[in-house]
Amino acid sequence: MSDAEPELTEAQRVEALWSRVPYHQYARVVAPAAAHLVDAADVTADDSVLDVACGTGNVAITAARRGADVTGIDLNGDMLEWAQENADLIDAEIAFERGDATDLPVGGGYDVVLSSFGHHLTSDPVTATEELVRAADPGGTVAYTAYALDGVVGDAYDALADYHPRGDDVVKPFYWGDAEFVENRFADLFEDLEFDRGEVHMHGLSPTHMVEHTLDISGAIRTPFEQATDQDALYDEWVDVASDYFADNVYTIEYLLVRGTV
Ligand SMILES: C[S@@+](CC[C@H](N)C(=O)[O-])C[C@H]1O[C@@H](n2cnc3c(N)ncnc32)[C@H](O)[C@@H]1O
């Protein structure tokens, strides 16, 4: 997803997207999805685990609490600092390293390779998917979560496409949250592929509050919004989209969980 200027390197793009927002506030919202992912991958104390685009450490720390030997990789320095602070709080020993998910600075051999709302948000999710597979030991497990194409985030990006210089291209990262696309495009990378769905929730007072809050805490929402040709019209459309997923002061964000053996 190239939401910034095309001449930016991937590291600069990630800094521009994610260093301006207090993402650690939102990380709590997706913490249950990290537990879902670690559980689906059946992580045990015997496993070496790689958490790609680890952010503030949700998946890495959840896996470490099962006794696994964990490495977390992210390209954003702020995220890595938050991740280290989170790990230090419970004395979890995790190797957090700076690195690009589209060119992982690791050899193969991990028992489990995971990415939570991470690799599909890089500028090149095809290569990032191949990198997840490359990093895994033969017979190992690769699993990830991605925001569902037919959930609120996919719908919000559909609306964004009408106002963004990149048009329909902005929606592509959410194809990774569509089981049919993943099956058709990537089945040959895996011995087997399984799908599950889940949802996470934000609490608030109205669909408008939800739009405001996500603009505050997500670089993947704020940056493309600022690049939109008509922000007022897009804002109104996003409130309409949010209304479809808001009831009883709870906002529901759906995701796809993909699990494969390599
Ligand atoms: C939505 S956050 C998800 C973070 C975390 N996995 C979680 O579930 O909370 C996306 C993360 O992807 C990271 N990221 C984006 N592009 C990346 C890349 N090319 N290489 C490594 N990390 C990247 C961002 O820095 C950010 O931490």
C-alpha cells in the first residue's frame, strides 16, 4: 500500500504512516486477535516463532507467554520501542529487530511465522507473503490476520478509492482478507490452507466518534484520508460505513485468519 509519495523508501513510508499516531492505544483493541492467531498456530514452548510487522508486540508477547522462543520484526522504531516496553513489563525475553517484511533479515527455519494486521499493509503484500513462507521451516506453520475485505475496513477503503489518487489500488491490501482471493493466489505456496474469521471491538458513543478515533490512532486510516481529494465527502461516507458496524455503542471490526503448513 503506497500511501505516501512513490519515491519514498519502504522504511520512510512506514515511518510516515505509523510514527505520527499513538498506535499503542489501538493495539489493545486487536490484542484478542493476537490470542486467536497464536492459538490457531498452536504455538508451544518448543517453537521458534517469528512475528512479522510486530508493532507493539501483541503477537510476540502472547507467543512468549506460552514459552516460545520469539523474534519480532518491524520497520518502525516507535513500534519497536513500545514492543520492548511491553515485553519488559513482564520480563519477557524477545528479540525485537528492525527489518522489512518484504525483505526479511532472517534465514529460514522458524517453526511458526505469524503476522497480525501486518504484512498485508506493506507496500508489497505479495512479496511479504512469500517472505513469510520463506522464513518458515518445511513443515512449519504460517498464519496471519488481515482486515476482512467485506468488513468495515474493506468497506471504508472501497469508499476511499473514489477520493484517492491511487483509486481502486488502495483496496488491494484487503484482498488478503478475502479467503477466495488467498486460496486462488497462494494455495501453491502451502501444503494446506485453512481459514477462520474473527472480530475485534471498539467502544464509543456514535459512528462519528469511531471515525474520529480511528483517524487519531491508525496511520492506515489517517494518511490516506489526508491524501483524499474531498475530505469532507469522504468523512461523511466513512460515517455512513461505520453506521453499518455500530450497535449498542460497540463497533465491530472483522478480520480473516489464514493458516497454512509450508
Ligand atoms: C496495523 S499495525 C499492526 C501491528 C501489530 N502486528 C498488531 O497486530 O498490533 C501494522 C504494522 O506493520 C508495520 N509495517 C508496515 N510495513 C512494514 C514493513 N514493510 N516491514 C515491517 N513492518 C512493517 C508497521 O510499522 C506497523 O507496526
